[in-house]
Amino acid sequence: MQSIGFLGLGKMGAVMAPRFIDAGFALTVWNRSADKAQPLSDAGAAVASTPANVVAAADIVISMLRDDAAAEQVFLGRDGLLSGNVAGKLFIEMSTLRPETARSLAERCKQQQAAFIDAPVSGTVAPAKEGKLMALVGGSDADIERARPVLDVLTRRIVHAGPVGQGDMLKLVLNLPLAVYWQSLAEATALGAAGGLELATMLDAMADSGAAIKVLPLKIPLIIEGSDYVAFDIATMEKDARSIVETGNAFGVPMPATSASLETYAAANAEGLGAADAVAIVRRLSDNYGAAD
Ligand SMILES: NC(=O)c1ccc[n+]([C@@H]2O[C@H](COP(=O)([O-])OP(=O)(O)OC[C@H]3O[C@@H](n4cnc5c(N)ncnc54)[C@H](OP(=O)(O)O)[C@@H]3O)[C@@H](O)[C@H]2O)c1
């Protein structure tokens, strides 16, 4: 069985990486903050001291990092993934990145005789833990076939969107309505609150109507009571909304709704709410207009 390297043990990586131990792969992990690797070490993974050391120990290397800057740092930085001999390795980049970042990392891999696919995911921490993510993949048929047994450990479905970069393009497309949905729910409940409705009443009726999305019922307790449990935080949503708007700008596609949501996520982040779940923007706005539970 092939050996796997896994970098980035944040909210997603922490539940994805252990699946490889359970599936019988030899696993080597790395995380910028070393303490987050301890549970993996306890479960039987080897812990590398640098990204370069992960590559030395693994045939296939998965990364699940915060953003474009993190991926560039981990691939191209000192002791980074591409700092040594990587010929023959396959990199599966699963963070949500801009398509151009994926293409530029793939080009660097190609120059060093390594393969690269982008495979960002749809689905959050709970499906990640159960191996039920949907991977949105960009790359060649051959590289994706090579990645398939590894992706199967993490996913219920693999969508081949096109060449490298198109996995990330599709991920931005899927995240757009989600970013805008929480913004629209924030506005809707602010309107209702200003008109004297209770937040719980609004959300209960909303969840049972055509205005609900699939995850809304799961998120309602989080919106009403708040919680320490965070699946997808406001800072990450701001990052994705910004990537969407700027990618839209580059193509000349107007993004008025996503731009409005970006302003909201950025303002919430600036207020110190960056680590809160993205749905906290609903409560943040409706509270200002007197929503009661
Ligand atoms: N959470 C979700 O529900 C979800 C769903 C689908 C897709 N995604 C995407 O998946 C990716 C990971 O999300 P997450 O929620 O797991 O994020 P997270 O909890 O914030 O974890 C981010 C990870 O990136 C690492 N990192 C950040 N900056 C770095 C840098 N400059 N150099 C090296 N490592 C760096 C962090 O290391 P430290 O521990 O040292 O900070 C951590 O391991 C993101 O691209 C996100 O958009 C998330």
C-alpha cells in the first residue's frame, strides 16, 4: 500500500488524516503548530518536522491548508514540499484555493517531474470525519486515477471538473450561493426583528419552507444559542468570498451579491469574530435590530 503524507491538521485535516491510519496506509503528517500533530502521533502516524520531510517519507502528499498564502508557503518556502527531489510524487492539494494558485503550483511540480491535482472538497467537518466529502478535482485522467484510491478514503463522490485549476473553479462556484445565503438570512432576520418577530420563530418557519437550504436545520441551534463548535469559520468565508469576487472581476462577471456578503464577513472578522462559525453573521445582524429568542 502506498505511503501518504498529510499537511494541515486544522478543523478539516484533523479529522481527514486519521482515516488513512484506519484504512491501513502508512501516514506521515506535518502541521505548522506542532501540537496539533500529537493526536495523530498517538494514533500511529509518523510526524515530520518539515514539509520536505513529509515528501521524503510519502508517495502521495495531501495538503489541507487555510488559504493561497499558506499553500504557497508550504510548497515553495524554505524546507517546503518542493525544496528537494520530488520526481514521481503526486500532490493532492485539497485546500480551497484560487484556480491560478493551483495552476502555478502544478507548473512548479511539473518542472520538477512531479504530478499535481487540485481536489478541494464540498462538505464540512462531520462528513469529512465519515469519509463522505465530495472532491471537486482538476487534473489529468492519469493523475486522478492514481489519486482515486486515496480520495476514496475521504469521499463519497469524485467530480472531475477539468484540467488543473478547474477543481478550485468549481469549488468557488459551489461556495458562492452559500456565502450569499447566510448574508440573505442575516438580512431576512434583521428585517423580521425590526418588525417585531422572534428569531426562533423566523428560523423555525424558514427551515420548514422553500427558503431553507439543506444545512439550515443543523445550523439553527448554532445561530440561536451560539456555540463553541465551529465547522467553517467567518475568516475562511471571507477568504472564499474574496476569491469569488476577485475571480469574477478577472472574468468581467459582476458579483453584487457576493460583494455584499464579503463586506459583511470582512466587517465581522474585523470585529474579532473571525473564528466564529460563518452563521454567526445572522445573529450579529439580527441582534442589532432587536431580535429576541
Ligand atoms: N471547515 C470547513 O468546513 C471546510 C469545508 C470545505 C473546505 N474547507 C477548506 O479547507 C481548508 C482548511 O479549512 P479548515 O477549516 O480546516 O481551516 P483551519 O481550521 O483554519 O486550518 C487551517 C490549517 O492551515 C494551516 N496554516 C494556515 N496558515 C499556514 C501557513 N502560512 N503555513 C502553514 N500552515 C498554515 C493551519 O496551521 P496551524 O494549525 O499552525 O494554524 C491549519 O493546519 C481551507 O482552504 C477551507 O477553505 C473547509
